[in-house]
Amino acid sequence: ETGVTQTPRHLVMGMTNKKSLKCEQHLGHNAMYWYKQSAKKPLELMFVYSLEERVENNSVPSRFSPECPNSSHLFLHLHTLQPEDSALYLCASSQDWVRGLMHHVRDQETQYFGPGTRLLVL
Amino acid sequence: QKEVEQNSGPLSVPEGAIASLNCTYSDRGSQSFFWYRQYSGKSPELIMFIYSNGDKEDGRFTAQLNKASQYVSLLIRDSQPSDSATYLCAVNVLTGGGNKLTFGTGTQLKVEL
């Protein structure tokens, strides 16, 4: 266990459905991330939240909508997805030591991943 | 041009041998480098991180960094079947807005009995 949990672990949805993925971290971190992992492709960074503020949106289609209500929780709202969106969605957290104005400790750059949500869009 | 390049493998080594995994990156501003291990169907877990040129050792694992050549490697000594996994190389350019890792596609390692 890394201290990052994700629910659900598996999700099957139709293209007209709306669903949400949830991520929770128990590590006291102040930055959270959503990644997409497809077969034979590198992990793709989708969104970054630091101190509950979105600081990165890597040209992700609007059918993916993130929400970060506090530093421990991160959601990914899904609607009208396409079959090519089927993938493993990973949440991660880390300490953002620069914006957090904390003493620079390199270990704090490490991102810790949750178990992922395996998504299948039919 | 890929930002982080790894040979996808599979790399097959006999049990007890040294496995050598390589990674090159294109952004000279990269400051920190990570190796993650990912078992099939699981999420990535951190194996090593390095940010200074040279070697860093942790148990059976050694990370090597050469910033001039934009090259980072991972050596696994006394390879075990349990080391069979995909190894992901990631680089970090610190920008003050989260730590944005760029990952390679990973190298699949198979340790054979």
C-alpha cells in the first residue's frame, strides 16, 4: 500500500454514461496527478493539482473534467467517453516542495501511485 | 522525437545475472530522474531516484546518471525471477507547479530460471 487509494478499481461504461473516478491520499502531500496508461504507450500526464489549484492541463479533451476539493481528494469526472478512452487511469500524489515553500528534500519529489482504475468504454 | 526513450524489450537475463536497463532523455533542463517498477496489472512503484551525476546504490539496485550524455541507467545485480516486470524511466523538470514527470514506454525485464 502506497497511501493512495482509488475507486472504483474497475469500471465499464457506455459512451453516453457519466461516471466519476475518486482518488484519496493519506500521505499529507499537497500535489495530486491524473495519468492515463494505454497499452504500448508511455504514461500520459493529464492533470496536475498543486495546493488545490490546477497547474497543468495537458490538452485533455473536455469529456474529462477533474476536481480537487481539498489536498487529499481528487476526482475525474467522465462523460460521453469514446472507446479509445479505455485505459488504466492512475492517480498519484507528491509533495510540491517549491510551491509549498518547504525545505528542499529530494525525496519529496517522488510521486506515489494509487492502484489505478481499469476503464472500459463500450 | 520522444522525450524519454527506452528499449521496450523484452530483456531476458538468467537468474543471478546483472540486468542493465537504459534510458535517454531530450530535455537538458531535466533535474531529477526516477526508476519505477510496474508489475503486470499493477501500478508503478518507485525503485530509485537520482539527481547527481554518478552512481547511487540501494541494495541490489544501482542508478547511474550522466547529464552530459543525457543518459540514466539502472543496474540490477543478482537478478531474481521476482524482478520480472516493466521498468519505467521518468524525468522531472522542476517548475514550481507540481512535479511533472515525463515517462518512457518502459523496458520489460524477464529473469529466467
